[in-house]
Amino acid sequence: MEVVLSSLIAVAGTLLGSITTFALQRRSSAQAEVFARNLQLRQERLSTYSAYAGAVTALKQGTVALWFRLEEDADSPETRHAFTECDRLGAATENAQFRVKLLAEEATLVALAASAFDAIGPIRRASTKAELVEHEGQLQDALNAFIAAAAVQVR
């Protein structure tokens, strides 16, 4: 009888050890998955937010170049090329903005991205070089606000 009891205790101990090990490994695996998913999301956000800032900056540069072309000769082939380039850059910026909307955790960040994009329009409509410089500064302020908010979310 003692042998049977000893055997049952040994089997119960082995089962209890196996169940405990399984539970701990499962919990550890779930934590590793969450960590990996959060790390991947952070990297994706970092990439998306910096790509958006770069797209806005490129669009600003193209818009300023177009503004100067329009001042020189509105009907030249270079001006038409500048229009085409601005259109391409605008589409790329909108695409980057869609990615921001998909990945942003807060609506404030989406609004800041939109305000940076919206600040491009006044640059093109500037009537003087001083007004152009002023609108560029406003765009840079809007872009800096977006970058600051994005940095908080990525950290």
C-alpha cells in the first residue's frame, strides 16, 4: 500500500510540476508577444511620423520653388514642371498623412499633422517674399508641434 501511495504522490508531483511549468511558459510567451508587438508598433510609428515630416518638408520646398517660378515666368516649361512636381509631392504627403491617421494613438496628433499640411497652401498664395517667409515660419511652427507630439507618443 505504501508503494502505491508513494507512486501516486510522485505522479501527482510530476503533474503539478508540468502544469506549473506550462502556465509559466505560456505567460512568458504572451508577455514576449506583447513586447514584440509594442516594439514593432513603435518602430512603425517612428518611421511613419518621420516620413510625414519629410514629405511636408519636401512639399514646402517644391511649393517655394513653384512660387519663385511663378514670379519669373508663369508660362515657362520649368513652371509647368514645378506644378507637376508640387502635385506629385502633395500626393505623397497626403499618402503619408493617411498612414499617420492609421497609426496615431491620439486625435491631437492627427490634427497637428493636418495643420502642418494645411499650412502649405498660404505659402503658394503669398503675394510678397516677406509674406512667403512668414508663411514658411508658420509651417515650420506647425511641423515642430507635430514632431513634438509625435516624439511623446513614440517614447
